[in-house]
Amino acid sequence: MKLISALYPSLSEVKHTYPVDEALDIVKQHLERGADIDGMEPLRNVLMLPFDSEVVKRVESGEWLLVRDEAYYFDGGQIDKSVGAKLLEHRVMELMNPSPGAKKSYGCIFKVISFDSREPLVGRPYIAMVSGKIIEGHTDGDGLVQLPTPSDGVPVSIRVSFRTPLQHTGGLFSESTDTVFVTELMSRELDANTWVCRIAVNDRAMTRQTILHTMDVAGFKVRQRSLWEAKSVKNGMVPGWNYSMIALHHAGRGYGCGDFGAMQMKRAQNNHLGRGYDDIGYHFGIDCAGQVFEGRDIRSKGASVDEYNTGVIGIVLLEDLTVTGEVDDWIDGLRSGMEVWKQNTQNTPPALQVEALCALIEALRQVFSIRVLGGHREYPNQKGDDKYCPGNTGMELVAKLRRSTGLSEPSVL
Ligand SMILES: [Zn+2]
């Protein structure tokens, strides 16, 4: 969670703000224990009297908001709508000060920046609506958009397209989703006092949203972390992007088709946290019923292949896909014993699970330039249990998927 000023919350922050009484309890408890809350230090530093009682007062009055982590990891947002800034840049001043003697001009000026780098986005397509008229264009060399209006007080709305690593812009979304990311303003006289509306386009959040949306349309709604009661990730996750590979895993011994996927995801996360990882290592998990779960946020680098995670998306099938005799241990011994009694203990991934996996691979290929699909064990120098993952049955599936998708094996790297 994070403590923020209530002045310019993002939409996502507003959605994930704790109610005041709950926030008060949490903040008081932390203060009593001397524990830190993310964001508290910078806020406290600007107080005249940085006492605990002053902190409590700000939270009680609603001047400061306590926001859940979900606001940052699972926002679908594109735009920092609320950040208005007076930009005293030369270019902006030029736009606002028409030549002397000219009559007054009206409109809105937007500055489009990248959410991640805060740099201006140049040549980014936008679509705007001014007095009911649609205007399409691109941001200029400084990331600026000027939309003139005949007078002040005219409603102006704008939607800036986003970009996935495959360079798709917009278009992947339905109209209803698009409208969520529209910024609206009233036009005013353009002069030196005009406020420039800054739009921060969050390409990565939108790329993630596109994956979820594509899966939704394909009939495999992705269960987000709150649904499997994921624990918060540790601070300072390493960003990951520009993925070109997929590593397929099986959850391994002790996992089976009879269990609930949500519980299995929780178990895998606990296991990984116990091993000192920052979060569950896989980006996605799929259970035998074809339910897809979001593991580690796709915007963070995964931890699913030993020494080999850059550019790799990890997907786990939530069962054990080894066959008898493959792993020489007591479970295998037990299984061979059972086979004498003609029980089916050879695990094959159910059709629904395979369908969900195919849909997920397709959804990922729509936004990332994926070239490689490999079973975990095919990546170089894997040790211990990793040498068996995703089991012989899992490897048969990988071979089939490579044939149907045309993706390459990791050895081509
Ligand atoms: Zn694995």
C-alpha cells in the first residue's frame, strides 16, 4: 500500500483507496510500531510539524489517501487525467501567444508523455472530439496537440492511442473499453496562463490490458491476482518487456487435476516466496479446467527459468506431467505399484487446458514478437527438478504446439 496526497490521484488510485476509518487504523498501527508505509516519508517531509499526530490528522481529513497495491500493479489505465501542469516551455508559449494584433484564440493544449519515461511521445496518433466533430492527428515533435475552438467553454475530448512492443496502436479494443481512456476538458482562451493538460500514456498497462481483453473475447477470462488471494509482491520488482520467448512449465509433484486452480496458484506463490523470490515466478498459470490465472504481472521480469529469464514469459500448467519412470523417486515407485492395479496414472493435459494455453499463446503473440516456445528443460543448464519440467507429457505438448504455431525451440538462440 501507499500513502499519497489527495490532490492528483489517478483513477486507479481512487478506485483502490481504503475507506478513511480503515486507513486511519492501518496508519495508526504502523506509527505505533514505528513501521514504514510507502509514500509516508515524502509527505511527512513537507509538513511544518512532522509529528505522528499531524500525519493522522491528514489521513482523517482525507488530505492524504491510503491506496492499495492493486492501484499500481493492476491498473488498466492509459492516462494521468488529473495532472494539469503549467508548462512554461518555449514551444507551449508560442502556441499560446498568437502574433500581436491577432484576435483572441481559444482551445486546449495537451502534452502527451510516456507514463514510464515521462518523455514526450512524438508522432503518436490521437482521435479527438471538438463540438461533436471528430479530428484525427498525430502529436507534434514536442508531443503537443493543440485543438482550437471557436470560443471558450467548448467541451473537448481526446484519446491517444497506445503501443504494444509489436507496434499495434489502438484498434484492439472495443468501443466501450476505449471510452474509459478518454480525457475531457473545457476549452479556454489561449494565453500565457493557460494550463496544459498532460496526458501520460501507459503503454505497458494497456498492453497487459490487451492480453486480458483478448483472452476474455476468446472465452478464457483471466483470473486476476485478487481472485486467488495473491500476496503482495516485494518492493522493487525488476521490469520486464519486449518478450520473445515462452517457457512452459508443469507445477510438478504434488499438483494434480483434482485441486482448485486458485489454491494451486497460492501454493506455488508461497513456495516461491519461501525460496526467496519476490513473487510467484510464473506470469500465468492454467489449471486442468482451463481456468487461466495471472501470476507475476507481465510488466515484471519473470523468475521461472534458472539464469534465463530476460525476454521469457513463464506459463505453468497446474499439474504433474511426468510419466512413470521419468523421475526416479518414491512417488514414481508408488505410481508403478499402482499401475499394476491398472489405474490410469499417466497424466495428460485435458483438452480445455490445452485450448486455454493455445488462446494465451495467441494473445501474447498479438502484442509481443514471440519467436521461441520451449519446455523449461530445453533452456540451457537447468538443474535439479528443472531438468524434468514440464515432464515427458508436457514436452510432447510443447512439440505439438511448436508444429501448430511455427515457433522455434530454444536451441536456435
Ligand atoms: Zn519449470
